Amino acid sequence: MSRKVLLSGFAATLLALSITQVRAMDEEADALYQEHCAVCHGEQRIGGLGPALLPESLGRLKKPQAIDVVANGRPASQMIGYQDVLGSDKVAQLVEYLYTPADVAPTWTEADTRATHKLFVDPGQLPDTPQHGSDPMNLFVVVEAGDHHVTILDGDEFEPVDRFQSHFALHGGPKFSPDGRFVYFASRDGWVSKYDIHNLTMVGEVRVALNTRNLAVSNDGKWVMVGNYLPGSLVILDAHDLSFVKEIPVIGQDGKPSRVSAVYTAPPRDSFVVALKDTREVWEFPYLDNPGFEPRRILADDFLDDFSFTPDYRYLLATSRKAKGGQVVDMELGKTVSEIPLPGMPHLGSGIYWQRGDQWVFATPNISQGLISVLDMSSWQLIKEIPTEGPGFFMRSHANSKYAWTDVFFGPNNEAVHVIDKQTLEVVRTLRPMPGKNAAHVEFSKDGSHLILSVWDKEGALIVYNSDTLEEVKRIPMNLPSGKYNVYNKINFAEGTSH
């Protein structure tokens, strides 16, 4: 039976039922949701580890597509299929429920944000020098997704300096103040937190939305910009105390509201750069002489779901739904200037660049095909496709390392991680740190002499390697360690790491 027939048949059945019966079915669907979906998508459907499942957030997904996702799962994600668990009728019933407006429409206002603001300590009253013995520039911030904690890890001794509880489902990578003292977190459900690394204490928190994409910190250390899915908005916070400054509704030039794909800071440009998910626009917000935070709008050739910058921040490398893999947006000219010849679904936000002889190259993993695409950054032409054992998600390197590391995060071979020679563009080693468990996300130490790899499992670990010999140095048991971020590399936007 086709999905279309399945859904239309279910709708016809609803028309024939009494109000009492429909209410009973709604209650049953809610029970199914609470049992199978709420842990990832939130009890009120407002999002968590997974996106919000409300009509407001499902506008681009048609019901037959939703049935397919619920029944069979979604490739390149943590969404599993429920066809064998629920059967066709209950899958269709659950999908119908997801497209039914909530009893109380979800909203989030400036007043809601202000009401959640908490300042635990005035950072101005704390010592401005590290109150611990570790090198403050060689600390790692480790996000532990399994039990929602964060560990501050010494990057010389590879020993924990602090560990504290986080909000549910931190997302988008933490961001740092320019001096590396403070780290800012955003959770999927809209919470923004500020932590003082020097004093090992949480400074404050505020909830800015129901479903948040990520945040960025201005390179002058004054502002935090948060990009949101629900409601589609940008929120400006004072970086000192996370107090509310301004909310910017995201409305395209076509008058349609949009979610935010991503927001990053562009240090040489003294600006935030924002990609919109539901309209073909890039917004740039200069923050030195722009007190009203008015956007400069750049019309792109296609939608942008993910993007990265060239080292000089002149060009934005973005995904493209209709082009062959991607597009190059010239930030000076304010327009798309080239297509990028990439197959499948490149994960450009995790792409990295390095110098290969006299040539700068950009390499990106692919979340639908088992390959790494390497581009010439002067011509945007494809140099090589490096085959891997499966689709990957993260790629990392360091200026002092001759290797680039990539996982094969998706698919049956996700226990593997490939080590690539940056000059020959050949895979020189394939490691399987914990056979049968997902190996992913590498981050290098400040000097590039060591790196840490995550094994994403409840009984997982951080594994420390010598970056030259590729020998294992240490193994630290940990519950689903996801991202880890070196202070020095992040605040210097170092070659080989992400924004």
C-alpha cells in the first residue's frame, strides 16, 4: 500500500468517527508520542535533541514524507524507523498528530526571555587570572551528550579540571570569548549559558527560544547572537551578563518567515554572518558601527543549509540544493560567484583548509556518500575525491600536523576513522579505536602534538593520540562524548578546525 493511500485512508476514517472517538485517538497518539518521541523532541513537541515537531516547524515536510521518516528513519541522522514497532496504522496516526496544532500554540516572547534570565555571579567580581594550574590556552571543553555534562580537560596532562551539568542537548558547538576566559553554550531547547573557565564557575543563563540552532560571539567580546528555528529569530545578548538586548524577526525579502541555518562571527569583517534556511539569503550584521543591528542582505542563488569561510573571510562556501553540491558567495560583491562541483550532501560546515605545496585546498566530508571532496581554493575546481568506508560528518587537522582526520559517522562502518596525508591526499591509516562503536570528531591540542577522538557510545571514551606517530596515548572512559573544543584553536580560528 502506498503512503499516499495510507494517509488518505486514515483521514477518511477520521471523518467517519465521532468527536469522542477522535478525542480518544488523539489521546492514544499523544501516548505514542510520549513513549517513543518525547525523549528526543520534548514532551510538548517544542524540540530537544531532535527538532520541534509542530506544524509551525514542519512546513517544508509533507505528510507522506513524514510517514516515510517515522516508518523508516532518516539517513544521516539519529532518527530510527518505527514501522516494525508501531505498524502502518499507528505510524499514520502519529504523523497526523504531529501536524495537529498544539492545544496551546507555542510562542516565545521578549518577556519570556527576560523572565528566564539568571546571573549566578557577576564576572566582574571574579579574579581575571586562572585559579587553577592548567594552561588556560590548552584546555578542552568536552560536551558529554550521554548524561548532559561538560568536562574541562587539561590538554597537557589529559586530566579533568572540572565537570558540571549542562542543559539538555547542547548543540552547535560552544563558543568562546576572544581572550578564551569564557565559554558560551546553546542547547537545542533554547538555553544559553555562560561559564568562566578561569574560575571554573557558571556565570549565568537565559532561554531565548523554543528551538535554537547555534550561537556566535563577536570578536570584540561584547555581543552574543543566537540563531533560532522556533520562533524563527535572531536574539542579541550582552555577552557580559547574557541580558537581553534585541530580538530580530527573520523575514525574507519575499515576506516569508524563515528559520536560521547557522550564525558565525567573521573576525576580519567585525560582523556576524547568518544563513537563512527557508529563503535564499545571507545576512551580515556589522557590530562596530551598527547600534540597531540592521542586516545587510545578500541574495544567494540557492538556499543555504550549511556554510564555511575561506581563511580571509572574503568568501562563504555554502551548500546548495539545486546546484552540484554548493555555491561560493563573495561577501564583498554580495552575490554568488561560482558553483562548487560536489556530489551528494557535503558537510561544508565541517570542512577544513590547508596549504598543499603552493596551493590552498578545502576538503569536506559528505553525509550521503563515502568520500572526501578536495577543492582548489583559487579555482573552486575539484582536485580529488578520496574514497572512505562510508559517509562522514567531521573532519579536522592542525597547521603543525601532516595529517587530516575524518570519521565515517554514518553507516555500518562508523567504528572507523581515516588518517589522510595532506600532501598526497591518500588514506595512510584506518583506525578502529573501539570496534563496533562509533568513532567521531577529532580535536587537536594547542601545538598540534596530540589529538583527542570521541567514541560516541554510552560506554564510550575520549582517546588521546600522538598526532605524529598515530599511537594511542591515553583512554578516558566517558558517556557519549560528542564534541570537544580546544580553547587556543577556537579563539584563533586555527587552520584545521571549525568556526
